[in-house]
Amino acid sequence: MTAEAPLLRVAGLRTEFHTAEGVVRAVDDVSFDIAPGEILGIVGESGSGKSVTARSILGMVHEPGRVVAGQISYRGRDLRTLPPKAMRPIRGREIGLVFQDPQSALNPVMTVRDQISEALTVHGMGRAAARERALELLEQVGIPDARRRADDYPHQFSGGMRQRVVIAIALANNPSLLIADEPTTALDVTIQAQILRLLGRLRHELGVAVLMITHDMGVVAETCDRLVVMYGGRVLERGTVEDVFRAPKSPYTHDLLAAMPRLSSDSAGARRLPSIPGAPPDPAHLPPGCPFEPRCRLAVDACAEKMPSLTVFSVDHAAACHVTAGGASIPVLDSPPAPPRRRAEGDRRPILEVTDLRINVANGRRGLWGRQDPVYAVDGVSLQVHPGETLGLVGESGCGKSTLARAIVGINEPASGAITVRTGGAVQYVFQDPSASLNPRRTIRESIDEGLEAIGVPAAERYDESVRLLERVGLNARHLERLPYAFSGGQRQRVGIARALAAKPELLVLDEPVSALDVSIQAQIINLLESLRDELDLGYLFIAHDLSVVRHLSDRIAVMYLGGIVETGEVATVYGDPRHPYTAALLASSPHPDPAAKHRERIVLTGDLPSPKNPPSGCRFRTRCPIGPIVHSDRTICIEQRPALRPAPNGAHVACHFPGELRNGEA
Amino acid sequence: MSTPPTAKRRNQTLLRYARAFRSPRGIIGAGTLLALVVVALAAPLIGPGGYDQQTSQTLVGASGQHLFGTDELGRDILVRTVYGLRTDLSLILTAVPVSLVIGTLMGLSGAVSKALGALTQRLLDIILGFPGLVLGVIIVMIIGQGWWALFFALVFAGLPGFGRMARAGLLSEQDRDYVLAARVLGVSTGRRIRRHILPNIVDPLLVQTAIFMVVAIFIEAGLSIVGLGIEPPAPSLGAMLNVGARYATTHPSYVLGPGMVLLLLALSFTLLSDALNEAAIKR
């Protein structure tokens, strides 16, 4: 640990919520330090207490929550004992806050310059000086053409640019500490890479320390110096990123890291993902001992009785575990072997064939002067899915992947082109947010019945069939009559899958089916999807933004950018040898849960996805392309001609005039 | 194991609304309304001679014999008030539910096709464009003065409110993931509306119903005041206020009697709508 006195020291923090149902201990005995200029990550899943910890530091815990014990000492002053009035100059001036959602963190009716100056004037700066400083801040956070854009409103900025503005506001008063609560969770990977790089740069330039709250181990490995792993309101492990990732001493950290699908994994298909059973505990009903005990494969009797205290393993590495404290090492988490996939029997024709599809998403309302111009969110896409096969569809928000998926199941109307589903084949859809996709007023049984009824299963047989479906997805008959609120996120997603299976589909369209789930649950659902595909010979169109998840589950992959497929091919080929500069950049931008990869060369794309209302001429990627006309002014072909998908020597198909020039890791 | 517990849950929904009648507002509102209905039903007992029985005593003030006094033709104002209440209640308690059902169906018609939805919305806009009185005049012109004219005027006046509320509910609900999921499963439009959309818009519609009952009272009174109400000699609260206002300075009980009853009626519906609203929010 650094010799300097810590900037912030949290010791024995306990925050409780006194509700009608009893006392919820959201944060219990949490301690950590942050040195000046350091980036500390607090990692945890939903209900781990990470956000409540951040709020406790700022004295912003909502009613009925209260910090009941512990010290929060900032530069030697205990913030807990400060009266609210004395807290105000610290919040905002000494400690800046970056929120998760830049959309709601900015006031839509104020220009960004006014919002930044406001942060300065409330702490006593004059108006004119504040407006000048606002401009300087916008430049500092990398808003291009800041002088011209300062008087724009938030809606005129893209999501990534808005997050930069939020960071500018947090930095306005030269704080010594930034608290960033999931600052990149709402952003796309290429934008996330930009923001993470910005935070790193600001730390070096301004010496600001960052407390980063996140659920993403990849983000931690890329940006943090040290981390604190929280679970069920407790700190289970803390240490330097290198130590914790190399040799985790808490079984939770260990298994969580093991359960994450990797970009570079070669075992895809041969083995299932190692996974942690169960779900994170409800903070209102924590087990009496270690909160991870019910899910821990190493648990001993003591774990259920008493919360272990932190054992120090090295100067700056400690973990709370009865088992490893005794010197035991953590054995490798098993990855169950996958049964061989059956192929080549039955009808092998594609289940789904999409040919040259265009989808107009302009709402079709007639203006005063005639019909509005069409907006093609999907513009000339062709793809096929075979039985028993997964086609991964990757792209950032706004690329048209969900529009395409919804057209395939008949929610969106195509403007031209064809969607052909094999005769007799049914297509079903699994939604991203399992809590939104189940009617909260209807029991699981009623939701599943709806699917059975739709394909004409007689009422008398529906009960047995529902039980069969639930067992298939790892639930059972006891769950049938419950309402969705009684289930965890992972269980709800299982119900969503069971409902889709009720209609006996041959193809499942999976729209980000695990991205709304806790990290420790994702592997369970991915494994379930994999075994269902292999047992039922289902075809999957798997849509995701997380490239590692796609890699694990997919046989082939298609990369979409602004309405078109830019590269497609076998997974190993495309990941190992990306030929399109966008694919290469996407791969490079994905955070690796491995601190050793921290200093790899990275292609960080500049700018944002253009609007499909007004796509660039020629190649749609040319406005951000690191090998296109913004770098090589002689490459006018990119401006004039839209490249078609052409076969590359490695077997993939690429839509680029200069394929293969930019590879993974080269900038 | 195979009896569906839907019935149980339906009871829970009912219970939720039953809660509305446990709050002070709900109890007072429902109690007042119930009392008024009982009084209206008991009209023949209160005035066995009917509402048109004349005496020689015209325009006498409140007395033990005539609690609200008599009118210009010597008819007992209390008896006429009770019969008038009967008219008003019979109108409101039939026209408003009819308006609710038709308006909701019109609002939900957008689920069948976008064009149909747009068409019904324009129709509702046209109805909304006519002030209540003009609407009343047109209906009286077509079918003539009387109970049915008032009935149709109230039904039409309520449509835009119910229609728009149902449409707003439809638009916000139909793009929810679970409604889309039902659509992808191939569940028919009618079933989708019944199972997934209607239960979610029942709350605002019920509150709107109670609110519109208050409005309906005043529409009836307004039409009666300009002489388009119920045909004399049959009484309605509005018509009585209209005539009574002429004698307000000399015989205040003429307006005060029917006025108070009208106020009680409006108050009971207002309290009910408040209580329902509260129950709907609490859920």
C-alpha cells in the first residue's frame, strides 16, 4: 500500500434499511482505503451493497436507510459526524459523482454549458469565470469542437458524449475523488472503451482518485489499481487487481472469474461453462454466516454459523473465508463436458433464410408535404440459420439487430426482401429483460399455458406439459402457481425460455438473453441454452453485444454496423482473424477480465454510430474507420461505393474495400 | 392440483377495490350514494300522489306539512325532488356505464388495425369539438326532448374521455415485452386485450367513471336550465333548479332543497372516485 495517508478511509461501515418487514442490512462491516490518485473498484452483483456503500459515503442514503455504524474519514475528517450543511461543500467540490445513466443525469432543458457552470457557481464561482471554465472542462473530457457545442442541449449529444458531459460536471470543482456508479454500463463497448480511457487519462493529468462501482470484472481489470469484492453487503475480498485476479482467495471471486466466458476461449462447444449454482441472496434474508455459504462448493460447518473475518494474505490482499484462511487452496471449478452434438440427421435445410431484408422504421406518418423519408434500420441483410446451429449477431445499439430480430418473429414489417421460415417450423423469441417479458399479474402456469393453447394443446394436457417444460429449464411443478415477483432474475429467464419452448419452435431468436442477469447467473443460462439447443436440435439466432458470450455459444457470427452485416463467418475465424476494421475494433474494445491484458495495444474508435436517418454515403463505417478516408484521404472509394460482402481468403465474408488491413491489436 | 387459482386472484383484485370502501372517504361516499338510491326508490312512498299532485297552496315556504315548501303550481317540492333524484340517478347510472363500455371499445379498436384506431380517434375528436350544450341541442333536434335525449347526450359526452383513456392504456401496454411475447406465441388480438391490456387499464377507467358521473349531473342540470332537459311536468333536479332560481329571493327553499340533493349526489361520486383512485394507486 502507498505510504501516503489515504484520501478516503471507510471503516466498519454499516448501513441499514428499517422497513415494515424488518431490518435490511444492506452494507455490513465494510472497510477500505483510497489513496490520492488511485482507482479503486467495488465489484458486486445486484444486492451486494456496492451502490449503497457509495451513497453512504456521500450521505445520500434514501429513507428508510441509515448509516448506523462505522467511520467515513475523508482527509482526516469523519463525514458521518458532519452536519448536512457542512457536507454540501464536500459533495460536488471535493467529491464528484458520475451516474450510470447520462440520459437522466442531465437536465434536458438546460444547455450543457449552463449545467457545468451551475456546478461551479453553486460553490461560489462568478458566472463569467464559470462559463469559461465550462468550456475548458468540455475540452478536457474530449468533446470535439467544444466551443461550438457548448450551448447545445443534452439531446443533441450521443450517449457517450453525454457521459463525458456528466464527467465534466463531476470534475468542475477539481475534486480529489470521483465516485463513478457503473459509469459505462449504459454504453456500447466502443464507447465504453473511450470513457474508460478518459477516466484513466484524467487520473494521470489531474491526479483525481476514482471509486468505481461496477458489476463487470473486465472493466475492473482494465482500469482499476485495487478492488473490493462485495457480496450480500459484505466485503469478501480486497487487494490489488493483479493479486486478486491471479490468485483469488475467496471462493466467490474465484468461481465468478472462472464462470465468465472468455473472448479467447478455445473450449467453446466442447465443454459447458463452469457455473455457480443458485442466486445472490436477498438482502432482506441474509444467511446467518457467510452470505456466499449456500452457494459455496467449499463451505464447511463454520461457514453457516459465523461470518469469517478478513484474513490478510499479503500486504494488500485479504479475503474473508473460513476455508482459505486455514491455508486451503481453491480447486479448479469444473466445467462439465458437453455431450457430442448430433448433426447431419433429419432435415438439414436452413430453418430460417433472410434475403436482402430492408426494414423501414420511419413511423410512416404523413407530413404536410407528403410522405416522410424512409429510415432503414436494417438495410440489405441476408442470413441463414440451420437446425442445431447458433448464429451470433453482434453489434452496438442502433445497428439494427433488434429490429431485425423482431421482424423475424413478425413484430416489425419488412419493407422489402424476404424472411423464409422452413415449412412447419415455428420461431419463438426470448426477451432481454425477463421481468418485463412476464405479465406480473399472471402466474407462471398461465404464461406457459398461453403458448400451449396457441398451438392447440387441449386444456386437459396442459398441466403435464407445463411441468415437463419447467423441468426442462431447471424448475419444477412447485413453481407453477407462483407469480413472477416470487422469482429471481435467472429463474424468470428460465420461465421465459419455457414459454418460448411451449410453442414447439425450431428456431429461437434470443435477444440479449443474459445481459440483464447477474454475472454469476449468466453462465447457468448460457449452459441451459446450450443443452436445449443440442437436445432439441434448435437453431438459435443469438443477439448480443457481449462478444465473449457470443463466442462461447455461437458456431457462426455476423457483425452488424448501421443496418448492414460487415463481416460474417465461422466464430473461430472471425475472432482469430478479423478482416473488417470494425470487427477488429469491437474485439479490441471488449474489456478482458485479465489485468495482464491491461496494457495491450487497443484500437479505440473515435466518434459515435451515425444515425440511420442519414447514413454516410458509400461505406457506412467510413466516418469512424481507422483505415478509411479520415486517415487516408486518397481512399475515395469508401465514400463513393458501398462495399458488398465478399469472400475473404480465410473463409469469412467481409464488406470492406481494404479487408484485412487492420487486425486485432494493431493500431 | 389442477384447479386454477385464477378465481382466488380475481377475488384479490375485488378485495383491493373493497379496500376503497374502508377508507373514510369511501364509506361516506358509498353511504351517501346508497342513501340517495334508497330515497329515490322510495319515491312512491314519500309522495303517494305522484310528482304532479297539485294543491291550492302555491309557493308556500318550508313547513311541517311541506318540508321544502310548494312550487308555483302548489306541488310539494320534496316529493318532486325525490322524483327528480330518481330521474337523475336513472340517467347517470345507465348512461355512464354505457358510455364507459362503448368508449373503451372505441379506444381499444386501435389494436385491431391502426387505421381503425386512427378513425375512431378522429370521431372522438369531433365529439369533443362540440360543447356539451350544442351536442344536447343536436340530439334533441333529432330524437326530441325527453329522458332518451339526455341519455344519449350523456353517452356521447363521455365517449372522448373513456376512449382516450383506453387508447392511452393500449398504446402504453401493447409494446410491453409480455404483450409482444403473447403476440409472438400467436395469441389472438381479443385474448391479448382481455388478458394483458384490460387488467392494466381498469384502474384509471374506474376512476374516470366516478369522475364522469359528477360531470354527468352537471350536464343534466345545464341542459335543463336551457330547457332541453326532461319534459315537464316530469321533474329532474336540474329542471327544478332552473325554475326555482326565479323564486330564489322570495322562496329560497325552492332551490335549496333540490340543490342540496344535487350537491350530495355530486359529493358522493367525488368521494368515491377519490377513494377508488387511492386504492388503485396503493395496489
